[in-house]
Amino acid sequence: MNIYVAGAKTLIGAAILRGLKREGFSNIVCGAENEPELTNADQLDAFFDRAAPEYVFVAAGKSGGILANQKYPAELTLDNLLTACHIIDSAYRHKVKKLLYLASSCSYPKHCPQPMHPASLLTGLLEQTNEAYALAKIAGIKLCQAYRQQYGVNFVSGIPSNTFGPGDDFHPEDSHVIAALIRNMHEAKELGTKSVEIWGTGTPRREFVFVDDLADACIYVMRRYDGPEPINLGSGFDLSVRELAVLIKEVVGYPGELRFDESKPDGMPLKSLDSSKLRQMGWWPKTDFLSALSVTYAWFLKLQQGPAAPS
């Protein structure tokens, strides 16, 4: 049956494509090189008419770290809203058998009980630094539920924890925390800089999931989960930003000092997902965290070298 991964160029979308190919799926109807413009309803409809996907993973929508969310709240919100609206509606009208929409752990209230359970969604105020982006992701979850309720379609949603790995965005200003720390420490090592500045106090805790493990969880959920409630897709492993920075310092081999700028925002104090439902279904991550960091840094180094010269 035809499979479409919306957002093939994103960190998660590219990993889902890799995971599907590893499992022997050859019936993938679109890749990064020929994906339609997801914010354009006409282009997307024409694609669904032509490709007739039956299973759809929605890993699309622009994202970024704290700074990107502060600089581009309108752009992030609009892109994610339009993407969710067009894909979900087009999937319904073209009789897609199942759709998995991926939201974000930013969707949870700032001070909700930990670990975060889907029952806590919309029970409190969101973290201010990424409120606009989070609202767009919540709208995607609610749209899936609304289409289920009104039309009886099998559209489900998943909420990943903080994701990292090969294919991450290492932009100096717009990247997420792991990519930003890897880049900053690598550049400091190369330049001989004595210290690296890190935003915040270092005390917030984050749960991280390696992107290839997350892709495996998405494929697992597509096969086995059909419920109306969002399902958390977490690793069960969290650590503080300070602990994370120390591990990345070790992986990169940076000899200098880590300095935390407490005048900068921390974001949510803790983001840890209750993934008990996923565990009860039988899924667990396969990659240990330090190995995943090493693989990510190796990918970053290849990215820095650029494409190989033709022979």
C-alpha cells in the first residue's frame, strides 16, 4: 500500500523514510526531492490525486529552538497550521486509510504534572517562549480528533520528546539544544576558545529521543495504535541541560569551560513524557544516549566537510 511521509526533508521525516526502507518498504510515493509545497492546498491536492497514498506520516512543519521561536513566531505558527490543515483535509478527501500526525512536547502546559500525560493537554498556560508554535501543534492534534469524530477516519497523533540525530539543523541561531551545543563546542575547540556560553541556568531537564529510535516508534504506532488520544513517543531518559552539556563536551573533545548565562531564558523547567502506553504496547528505544550523541557529532563533522569532490 502506498506510503507518504510528509516532511521528507525534516529531521524526523528523513528518519522515518530511512526506517521504512530498512524494513523493506519500497512503496513510498514521495521523497525529499519531489515533495509538493505543503502550505499550498492546490499542490497538495494534485499530489494526493496523482500518488494516491493510503498511509500518511505527518512529520512536517517548521521548528526551532528558543531563539527561533522568539524571532519567528508568526512564521512557525502559520507554516504548521497550514501544513496540518491541508494534509489532514486532503487525506480525508482522498480516503487515506490511516494518518499519524506528529505534534511536539511543547504542546503541554508549562507547569503540568510530570511525567506529562495527554490528559494534561490544554489544562494550563503554555511556556511563553514557544507558545505560538505549540498552539499550532495543538491545533493539529485537535484537527485529527475532529475528523475522527465527524467522519470516522483513523487519524491518530503522537507527541515526541526532544528529538536529535543525523539530519538535525545546526544553524547557529535557530537550532535546538543538542545541535546548538555540538556546533558551539566544536567551533570553540577549532578556534581554541577558552569557554562556551550556554543559555539559562542549566537546571531545566529534558527528555531526548534519538531520531532513528523515534522513527521506529512511529512505524510501530502506525501498525498498532488506533486510539483517539495522542500517544507519547518518548525514550524515558531525561537529564539536565548542564548534564547534557558535560556529555557533549566529552563527545566533542572540547577542553574549555562551560559558562551558563542566567540572564537568558530557561524554557520549561522540566519536559518528560509519560510513555507508559507505548511501553505497554511493547516498544522500547534501542540506542543508548552517548552512542546517539557520538553518531550525531560524526554526522555533523561530515556536514562540515561538505560534499565529496567527484572522482
